[in-house]
Amino acid sequence: MIQDDRIELNKRFIKVFQLLEERGEIIKNDRNGKGMGDFAEKILGNRAYGHIVRAFLNEDDKRCIDYRHARALCHEYGVNESYMIDGDGTPFGFDVPKNKLPENAEILKGNILFTTKEAFAGSSIDAGGFSKEDHTYFSIPGIAGSGLVAFPINGNSMEPVILDGDMVICKEISGVHELKDNKIYAVKSNGQLWIKYVQKVTNDKGRVRQLKLISANHLEHDPFIEDVDEYTRLYEVVRRISDL
């Protein structure tokens, strides 16, 4: 008989799988590296095991994912291991909440999550490590909606557009297809976070595989290229706030 902890682990697996589908990181019938066979190969070690993955996803099936393969999922897709293994925190660590806020939440606690640049850059942070920041919200007239995050800037790479000590408010976009060249974005990748003008770099098939990140202070900071992968997150900078 399957133990209760494995059943709960499998429920979390189903939730994470659905979120990865929503993000476009898994496309069941895809033949370009994101299909069910590709997923099975990464997690179970054999692309022919797609039927086993489907069994895990079927709540009426008695088969459940084990801890070894759950950890492989965390490694391959940047899932928060504390959530996946122990049920602590959120599936992707420090992701900004995307769900619609309760009707009175914006009035009571604000709709903009305030944190630090360093904390937000972390790709997988234990829930206890940011408890204060995770619950610090504020609001500004004219900026409505959910999924907003704010953090202070350190450094002069974007001067004079964004100054050292300024705060920026960002909102996640769903992918590079929404990115507009030469606008300012926060680019989160591999535990790093850059605030830059961004330009898409396409390959010979017209697909965006890299981003060119450009500083406003181009005399001191050269442009550079950053690869785009399934873990790259893009946030449009919607407001800059300076000391009055």
C-alpha cells in the first residue's frame, strides 16, 4: 500500500506539472524538446516512459512518483525542492503571486510585493528565508493589479535613467514573445538579476535564443549577451521611484 506521504508528494507533482504546462515548459504533443517523451527522459531517464508520467498524473491510478524522480524534476525545471519534497513554500520559490487578489486585499495590505534585488534574484529560496519580505506589500496610486514586485537598485549601470538607490516596480511578462526591443526589463536567470534595456537576438530560424542587455551608462558598462532558456524570467519595469 502506498504511504500517505507519497500520495501527497504525487499531488504536488501534479500541481507542478500543470504549472509547467501553463508556463509553456511542457507541451504534451511537442516534438521540439518539450513533449511528454522529453519530460520522461529528463525525469525518469527514458523517453519511452511517457505512459508512466501519465499514470502519475491520473489521480485514480495507484502509481505515484518517488522522491528520487521528484528531486530530478526540481533539478531539471527549477522547482523549489522544499515545496516538492516537504510541501513547504511555493512551487517556484520566490515567484510573484499571479492569482487575483481577494477583493479587499489591495486595500488592506497593498498589491506590490517589496523585497530586495538579491532575494528576488534567487531561483529557489526556502520559505523561511524571506518571511518578512514575502509579506511586505504596499500600494501606489495609479498602479493596480496583482503580480507586481518592487526592489531597490544598487549600482550606476542604468544612470541617468535609473539611479543608485532608486526603486523599480516590475510586472512579469509571459515570455520573450511579449518582449519589446529597447524597453527596460528585469531579466532573471541562473540566480542573477539584471535591469537593462533589452533587445531580442534571433537564430537562423528566427527564434529568440539570446537577449542583448544594454546599460544606459554605456561608457562604463558594455552590452552583453545572455542565453534564454526555460528558466529565464522577464519583468517589465513599469515605474521608477526616486527619493523626494
